[in-house]
Amino acid sequence: MADQHAEATAPHVHGEMNISEQAWTWALFLGLTKWVSLATAVVILFLTVWFGVGAGFFPAFIASVVVSVIGFFMLKTKKAH
């Protein structure tokens, strides 16, 4: 019984495990986190300017669009050379 367990588990050698799936999952998590954070900031800005400041719908919409465009260009992934 002990021999079967020893044969089934290979000894761990540091640095030989394929981590491509973990790397992809982490990159996806970071990407989703930054875009959801931008969307949350834009919604909070929109609602604050519209209701909190009382400036109205159109100033809130314009401020939200400006922050969205700036955030998009700041957060988009740079292409590797």
C-alpha cells in the first residue's frame, strides 16, 4: 500500500511545474480588476456630480466621459515589442 503511494507521487522539483494556467488566470484577474475599478470610479463620479453637487445630468455625463477616456488610455495594455 505504501509503495503505491510512493509511485503515484513524484518528488517535487522547484521550477519544473508548468504555471501557464496560473499566469493566465492572474493576468485575467488583474485586467478585470483594473477595468471594474475604472467603471466603479466613473459611476461614483457620475452620481456624485449629478446628485451630490447638483450640477445636473449633462455636466455629470461630460465629466464621466472625460474620466472614462483618460482612464481607458491610461489602463490599456501596452503591446510587447
